[in-house]
Amino acid sequence: MPDDASHEPKPLGGGGLPRTITFTADETLGAGGNQRTPHLRNLRTFPSREAPRAMLPIPEKSEKASAEASSDKAKNVDITEHLLSLMEVCEKFSVQANAEHPQDSFGLSSAQAADLLARHGPNTLTPPKKKSSWRKFLACLTSLFNLMLIAAGILEYILLGIDYENNKANIYMGAILIVVAFINAAVEWWQQRKSENTLAALLKMIPAKTHVIRERKLESIQSADVVAGDVLFLRMGDKIPADCYVFSSSDLKVDNSSLTGESEPQERGAGNSMRNPLEATNLAFNGTLAVSGEAYAIVVRTGDNTVLGQIAGLTAGEEKAKSPLNHEIAIFVRIIASVAIFTAAVFFIAGMALYKDFPFAINFAIGTFVAWVPEGLPATVTMLLTIAAKRMAAENVLVKDLQGVETLGAITLLATDKTGTLTRNQMTVCNVWTNGVMYAATRGHSDIGEPISDATARGIREVLYISALCRSVKFDRTDVSMDKRQLLGDATESGLVRFAGMRLGEEFDELLPRHAKVFEIPFNSANKWMLSIHRLPHASGPLTLLIKGAPERVLRLCSTILSGNVVIPLTDAQRAQYNEVYEYMASQGHRVLAFAQLQLDGSEYPDGYAFDRKKENYPASGYTFMGLTSLEDPPKHGVREAIGRCRSAGIQVMMVTGDHPLTAEAIGRKINLVLGETREGVAKRTGRPIEDIGEDEFDAVVIHGEHIAEMTDNDWDAVFRKPEVIFARTSPKNKLEIVARAQALGHICGVTGDGVNDSPALKKADLGIAMNESGSDVSKEAASMIILDDNFASIVKGIEEGRLIFANLKKSIRYTLTHSTPEVIPQILYIIVPLPPMITSIMILVIDLGFEIFAALTYAWEPAESANGLMKLPPRKPVTMRSIAQLRARNARQPQVPIDPATGKPIQESRGARILQAMRAPFSKVWWQDLTEKSDGEILVDGDLLSWSYIEAGLISTISLIVVFFVILNHHGISPKQARLMAKATGKDYFNKDSPDYIYNGHLFTGEDQFYALNEARTGVIFSIYILQVFNLFICKARLRLPFGKFMFRNVRTFYGFSAGLLLLVIITYIPPLNSVFNSSYKSIPLYWLIAVGFGFLLLAYATARMLVLRKSKPLKWNPTIDGLHMHPTVWSTRHTTRSIEPTA
């Protein structure tokens, strides 16, 4: 069907949309769907105000790479057959084809086809290389967290080898640490496997059939058996199996949306005047769909050599970026390891200085190192992410990689495709102008016109009848309602038919049988209209001619117009009104169609009259103009609110589409993506030249893909400084560069898309998000996350979930690390003071892998502190001018990476070289400069968290356990001073069952008395840590509010968690057989636990005072309010204006 305007649109009433694009007369939306390329007139108006940078983190292009970039206009496709004649193509592929009678073509012989299939292989894409399950498990196992656990386990066995008698428990300790590492890896590997299996079920691998002509016989073969040179017979509904050269066509139209992003079907036929293969009118591509007509074509590329295969290959060549969470966990592990190594070294020296005993000193040093390792934290992080991934699956978001759960919450820029992602990929009627009245077919806030309340109203009825009768669309079935049918045909015509079917109801299916079609002229690019004649009786005869098509073409055939319920002559005044309405519709980026009819005189055209297309014995003028209808590919429900929420959350949302700039901008203005004026809009409003408009006077830009290769670094900076950006007519390589440029500025970049053309950018991005229902298999393979219901609003839920899981991860780590100081300091006191061993290695495991796991996991279900608080905060790593300057300075400090002159890409160093460089890094000035440089935003483990966990709460908890320890010892008659003297005694080993007797103040302490007194004190210590951690569990919930209120108790699993921990402690304390294993005492009196409760309230009071101080010194920064966002649900939107356009005098 025809497309919309063929003139530059002018807004209704003198207002209208400001444009960034300037069109000449032949560059607008053409009537055949072949939308011409506009010039981006204001691209070069970005001022180059900055001095050249030392380094931009995009590799400099070699001559070859630059040549490739400059040829990006040809989309880097190696097809040239579209420039050849049919004879030349036949000669090249040794095939015989008949253009005049294509059904009589000889095609290839069976022997030729078999030989070509054997030599070149099947017509299939090479599947992407996948790691084996073992390698995937090994990758999970060798994460830094798990390597730290394994290292700690190995060190336990080294201790065992140094002093077997005193370290027998290390047999179990080492095994437990290593097993925990394997369990962590297994959980992560299993989650990945489940996601992959789900994805495999989504990718439908049903073998397709194709019609080919071989030896003058039409055969149906498997698409995989198609070879270059085969003559294909394509018809409506066929999925095109290979890239092919069309040499004969009968109104063939193909849907290229998955390949190029164009929402409108494109005409294909013999002959071509375009050099760009993707715009050639005689090429049809693998993976696209024939939506109408039929054609004969010669296969010119198969398998990986097709455009689809080349894009898939481009995807395979992209390296996946490490997730922000991976990066931050790596930094955290390095911090913990550095602290552990440093303290181990210090206390090794102290042990040697004090005791001059090497085995003892090394034993002490290794024990200190192991004590710093948070054994339960890796399991906690893995389980938190796994639980969050399951919760997101319930929201129709499939996470292929656990790290992607948090990455979605960290994104600062979301680059989204338009067709099928933001829009429905389904043309829908918006406005109908007939009988002098403007009607609105949809309920949008910007729609003008009266609602269509009566389908039988004069004018409306005629438009509906023409839409229903004058059509070539077919249905997959007719026994269901219109909204459940699949329509096979042109997208614009399908929109009209769907509109007519919904308005006419049951009458729709009765129309064509009742008013049979007796003659038809299908739509073609020459006429730009479709005509049909039906048995539709009227007062003058039995037949009625119906026509629809390009408005200017249809109007040219008319002499009268329906206005005011009567047919009147078409005067200049009527044409002026038509122009006003038409230009308003076109200015909205809509497709515009005109409708007309002619009631044929029965005396001249009786029933049974033989119409003949060649003789043209049908009336070609004198029609009655019935009206105009505008259609668009509308935004999906919820998209506008979703983008509004993203922008309110401080996330920059930009559209990157292969569609026309006007269409992209029109949609952008409807979905909260574009609110402000462009440079040209400001110039038009103020009456100044475009060159005089400053950068600070406009917020929106629309960039054409053809100009991307010409953009300088300053141009890119100027674009990304704008809050509202659209890239239109982009190729896959354009999208890749956009993502790379955004990442080079420090953006954590999310990319959404559903087409094959989106897949390279999906893989390059920090988080690729594919659509399930409308998405191609290639895009699903490349993405890290899949939206199962194709609902863009699910992404917003995912962002909120991602932000929540980061906040909860941080709370969980803050909580978990707090027990490290109470575990390490007693061991240091045991050596330095010395004091009796307050806590044993097995008790540390009970804390880390016992009750702490139960409590820490409850953060996975922790709700947000306030309903919308997280989405009002800026992204945790916002991109600012300061952050960009810091990033560039940091990159400039780094050694230059060598560039491969052949590819223009960085040369990857060997793994050994990278390890060696990492080992040398801490001894360089640059490493410390990068480490100590203060950056904007929030990281997972920051100074505030470490200060609270290791110093503030950690020390309060340590003081508590020391007090409890000595109070219980004192209850047994052993004062702190005596405990120190007993621990310091040389040649005597007290506090064991077989220890010598000790007399103090006339009281005799046997070995058993000492042993049970110490175990009871140790039991008090572990309960003290538990009680302080229960208080800490609630304190760490509060970030935006003080640690009081109902929100502290909303998570019921918190009570389950610490109750499970308490039950574990009670079991190992009061079940006698377990006392000997865990060094606890069933004689422990709960009365002493009240000391820890008192310290718990002290911790709560301190946390409250601390938060009040931080509120004053470091207040939270909230996102500024964005004026103009439309956040009410689309379906309930109310029209701001409702008016009809009255006939002009």
C-alpha cells in the first residue's frame, strides 16, 4: 500500500514540531515506502570549544579501518549483483532464467544443485561457538571470590603441615572452605544452564520449506538445501531463505524490519537505481518476510555469506564487557586480599620478634590471613543474585547471566531500537478526516478530533467499506475475532483492515461475500493506488468503484468531495482544507491514505460488464473524494510511562533505529523521549538563523546514520551532552560505534532491540536486552537478558529490581563484614597480649557459614525503604563532565595499547603477560593514583561501608564480646589479669582438660575447671557476636531513613533468618555431643547475654547519631524533576483538544 506524504510537512495552524532535519522536495517520505535520506543540516553546528584531548578511549583507526568506516554507507555488505543485468547474473551463477515467462525458467539442474551443495555446504548460519559445560563451570570456579576461598582452604592445610597436633581441626576447615567455593560455582553454573535451556526452548528450530525451480519443475525443498544460483518462487507469507536477485515480480513487498529497522514493507521487483545493496529494489534478503505479492528470484548468497550471516559474524567478533558488579567485586577481593596479606606480614614479623619461633610465627600469620576472609560472603552474593533472577523471571525478564541482574540497575544510558521494541510493529489508524470532520481513532493525549462513536455515520461508513472491500490482505483464520487474527499482507493495508474489522464487527466478514469483487487493479509503484469494483448496488446501478492510495494521486482523479453529508464539486477552497488536514497528518510522522469511490452508471456498466485492465475500459476520473486516513506504528502501551520513569531515574534514553528520522522523532515525542526543542525549532520560533542558535538553547538532536562516520570527537561530546537524542537510519556498525562512544565516556550502556541488525550492539553493550516474541534468534543469542513478554515496561521493573538488589547486596556485605573485626582482634590479642583464645577456627566457621548465612540471605527479599525512593536517586555511577575528565585523564596515564594495523583493533596480550602486569601494578605510581582518586557515584564496597563494618560497628561488637568473655571468666573466679598471666605462662599450657592445676586466691582450678570455664566464656563470645549482628541486621536495612519504623519489619524472612541462626547456636550449645566439636558449653547461662543486648542498643544509638551527622554533612542527591513528562497511562489518556475542521468558505 502507499505510504504518506510526498511534500515537506507543514504543521496545522502554523505551529508544529521543530525539526533537526531539513528536507528538499525529493527527500521526504515517498509514496512507495522508499524513504529518501535527509541531510542533517545542523550536524556541523556543534562548536569545537574544547582543546584536543590526550586520548579518547576509542582505538584510532588505521587506514584500512578508516576505509571501512567510510564505506559504512554501503553497510559493509559485499553484494554487487544488484548492479548487474539479469543476463550477467545468470552467466555468473550458470543458471537459466526467463524474465518474460519466469515460470518457464530452467533453473539449475539437479546435478548442479547437488554439486554446489556438496562444495559450499548447507544454507544455514554457523552457530556461535559455545563453551563446554566444564569450561563454564571452571569459569565460575575461578572467579576471584572463589579463588580467595580456595586459597584460604589451601593455607589451612599448610598450617596443618606446619603443626599437625594443634591444627587437626584444619582438616575439616580447609575442606569446608574449598567445598563452599565449589558450591558457589555450582549454583552460578546451574543458574546459567537453566537460562540457556530456557533460551534454547524459545529459539524455534523448525525446518522451513522453499519453492525452487530446477529443470523447469517447481519443487518444495528444505531451505537448508538452497544453493547459489537456484531460482526461487516467492509468495506472500514466505520467509526468504537466502539473499536473492529479483528478476520478475507481481507487487512483491518484503518486511525488512528485523534487518534494517524500517517499519514499512519495501517494494521489490526487477530493475534498480540504488548503489547501496540494502536499499536496492531488486534484492531480497535472508530472514526477511514476503508480506504481499509474489516474485521469482535468483539466489546470490547463502548461509554465512548472506547479509544476515555477516551481521551474525559481526556479533561473534564482539567481546562481552565485564559487568560493573564483576569489576567491583574484583576490586573488593583485591582490597580484602591486600589487607589480609598486609596484616599477615605485620604479625608474622611481630610473632618472630616476640617469640623467635618461625613455625609459630608463620602459623599465626596464616591464621590471621584466613580470619580476614569472609567465607560466607561469596555464597551470600551468589544466592542473592540467584533469588533476584528468579524474581525477575516472574516479571517476564529472563536473565542469562547472574551479573546482569545488578547491571540493569546500574545503567546510565539506555539505547533502544524503535520498531518492535518501543512500537508494536503494527500499523494502526490514528485519524480519519471525512465529510469535513476530523475523527480520532485512538485515545492519545495529543490526538485531535471527535471520537468515532457511530460506524454508520456518513463518510465513516464509506471509509470502512473501502478499507474492508478494496484490499489484498488475507487472514490465517476467520473463526476468531479480528484482534486475534494474523493478517498476511502489507502492514499499512493490514492496519486499515484491522480498523475496519474492529469497527464493523460481524458485518466485516459478510461484506466481501455480499459485495463480490468483479475487477481489481493491485497497488503498484507507478499508480500508487489500488482500485477494485464490487457488486455494491446504488440508485444508479449495481456496481461501485472503490479506490485508495497516495493522497495526491487519488485527489487528482476526483472531481467531487463528500462534505456536510452531501457531494459537492471539488473547489479550491476544498483543496485548501484538504492540504491543511493532509499536512497536519504528515507532520505527525503518520502514513496518509486517501479514499474515493464512484457509483457506476448501470446503463454504461451493467452487472456482468467485462472490465479489462489492458483495455482500460473503466472510468479513470470523476471520482468522489471520501476522505483521508492517517496511520502510524504506535508506541506499545506502557512505553511512554516506562521511558518517563527511566528519565526520572536519571537514565538517559536514546533511540537508535534504522527507520526514517521524521518517523523516529514523531514517535519520540509521543513517548517522553523528546520533550524539548531542536536547533531548527528554536530558529523557527525566534526567527533567527540556525547558525546563531547556541548549544544551550536546545535539548534535542536527531542524527542521521550516514553522518556518523564524519563526526568528530567534539561532535560526539556535544551529542551525548544533550538529554534527548535520536539516531536514525543507522546500520549495525553505526550502532556499535554509538555504544562504544557511550562506553568511552563512562556510560554503563544498556541496549534493547529485537532485530538481527541490533545483535552486534546487544553483545557489545554492558547489558544487551532482547525481545522474545518479536526478537530474532540472533538477537536473543547476543543478549544478556530477554524480555519474555516484549513489554518495554518490564525493563523498568528490571531497573528497579537491579537497583534494589544492588542496595540489598551492599546492605548484606555491610552486615556480613562487621563480624570480621570481632573474629580477627581476639586472635591478635591471643598472640600480642597474650590472652586465652576467645574464639576458635571452628567457631569462626559457625559464624561465617552458619547463622550469618541465614541472616544475610534475608536481604534478598528486603523491600525498598520507600515506594519510589530508588527510582528518584541518580544512577550509582552518573556520567558528568567531571567523571568524563577523570576517565580521560586515567586513560591518558595508562600505557598505550598496540593497535593491529590490519583491523584497527587493540592487540590482545597473552594471559601470562596480563598476570605479570597485574603483579607489577601495585608498585607503580599510576596504580596508586587510580586507586586513591575520588570518583563520583557509588560503589559496592566504599569507604563508608568499610569504616562501619571494620572500625565502628566492628569495634563495638569486639568490645562487647571481650566484656562478655571476661565477665563469664570472672564468674568462674578467673580475673582478666589472671587470665593474661595463665596465657603468658611459659612451659605450661593452661585451659585444656589435661592442663596442670592453677591456684589463685586459695582457689584450685583443675584442668577441667579451666577448660569448661573457657568454653563457657567462648559460648558467651559467639552469642555476643550473634546478638550484636541481630541489631546490625536491622541497622543495615536503613539507608534513606533512620533505623526506626515499620519498614524495618516488613521483611518477615528477617525473623526467619535470625531465628534459624539462634536455633543453630542453641543446638551446638545445649546438645552435649556437639560441645566437644564446637568448643561450646551446655552450662552457659543466658543471663550474660544481656550484656550483649545492652551493647546492641548502644550500637543502634550510635548508628542513629551517625546517620543524622551524615545527613547534614553528605546529604543524598535526588534527581531533578523533568518538566513535561506525561506519566498517566496511555489507555486512560484524555485528549487536550477536541475539534473538527470545518469546511472553509
